[in-house]
Amino acid sequence: MARIAAVVPEDGRSKTPPHESGMTLIELIVAMSIFLIFMAMMLGTTVTLAKSSSRTQITAQASNSTLTVFGAFDRQVRYADAINFPGSGASGARYIEFRTPATSSASGVTTCTQWRYSPRLARLESRTWQDLSGAVVGAWSTKQTDLIDDGGPAYAFELKPASVTGATMQQLVIRIHAGNSSLDAGAAMSTSFVARNSSTGSPSNTDSDNNKISDTPICPAGDRP
């Protein structure tokens, strides 16, 4: 039987066949470390881009919803003849009420509108009813969600009474901050609406003891739970 003779280099040392060459343990650890660093950088960039995209989207949505709410206030408050001083209910929700006279109401009947901001539910709601004896108060309708509580007595409603030395009509200031506080994303806006049918003679305008409660509040059917 023929034998295959081993090939021995001239220097007398055996030569490792090419298919048996490989990486040392140190080289493998270094390569894996570089790969992990690269993956961490890629993951960090991806997360940053995702958060940035989410913040942009949340801010846009918050801005649009707030502008929609402001539009509703503008249509309602401009025809009001009296606005109560805002206040809080037992649940911690914050309220404002205003009255639209029959001559300016679409139904031809004096109408009451009440808005409330619930910090617990993080939303803004409203309801209406006719200012008549025995009238049924309407159900709450959600107008905006994902509100952020900025706190303070003037958030989210503030009444600026009519005055003989200042503005002759009542003004309602609305402050809204909507979005996601954990992502530091959202929109904070405020604006003032003038009740063009109001005056210094509006019953709810007077607060003689300066306790921020109207001496003669209007729309008593709308309680503040």
C-alpha cells in the first residue's frame, strides 16, 4: 500500500494547514466589545429619534386640541352677559359658569354653560342647560384630555371683573397645558375672552368681600361636585 509522506518545511517545523487558522480569545473579546459598543450607539440613537418623534407628535396634537377648545370658548363667551367667579368642587375639579341671554342664544332661551377641569382625570369637560325653573342640567361632554396641572388659583380659569376704571366688560382668562409631562412634551397656552353682553351691572360681577365668589352667582342649577 502506498504511503503519503508528510510535507515538512525546510526549517523543520510543521505548518498549520490554512483551514485550521483562527482568532485568539483576546481577539474575539475585542471584536465582541467593539460590536457591543456599536450596537449600544445604534440603540441609543434609535431611542433618541423615537422620543423626539413622539414629543413632536404629542406637541402637535396638544396644540390642535387646545386651539379647538379656545375656539369653543370664543363662540360661547363672547355672547355671555354674566360670568361667575371660578371655584373648586369637593372633588378638586375647577369650575367656571357663564350665561348667554335669550337674545343671543341660538335656542331663543337664556342658556347656562359650565366648564370644569378635573386634575384627577386630566381632562376638560362642559355641559349646558336652559336657565329656567326646573330645567334639567345636561350631561358632561369631554372636550380635551391629557391635561397637565400647572397648579395655582388661576389655573385653568380666571375672571377679570368689569370695572368703571378699567375694562367695562367681564373677561374670562383660560390657561391650558396639554401633553405628556413625563416626556416633557406638550403645549401651554392662555388667552382672554370678552363677554360682550356683560357690564359692571352684571349680577355675578360683584365681589364685595373680595373672597373670589360672586355675591350673586348666576346659573345656580350647575352645582360643583
